[in-house]
Amino acid sequence: MTEQTKPTRGLPFWQRILITIVAMLIASFLFGQIWQAMFNTNIPSYVAGIIGGLFALPIWEALKRMRFDVSRR
């Protein structure tokens, strides 16, 4: 008997974008809370956007490289 390779594929685009947006929002929110605790003022919106965007980049790349087993047992 030969071992068959299981088909794998990455996440669909809509799932990657949804996960990335959620991660970006969570990162921005948490950074905003930390900023508020440290400086007792609201974080500027452009800084929150930069932090969220920078956090989203590695998440997006990691999701593109992930492969998931789609075979059923």
C-alpha cells in the first residue's frame, strides 16, 4: 500500500481578511488602553491606525502561508 498525500490548501481570501481585520482592531484597542493608562489621554487616531496596520501585516503573511488539511476521514 502506498501512502497518499493529503490535499492541503490555504484559507480563502475572505477568511484571511476577516481574521486580519479582527486582529488589527484588537491590537489597536489594546494599544489604546495601554496608552490611556500610561499618558491619561486618548491615543491619536493615526497612531492607532499605524499600530493596527503594522500588527496586521505579519498576521496576513502567516495566514497566507498556513495550509489546512481538507480531506475527510
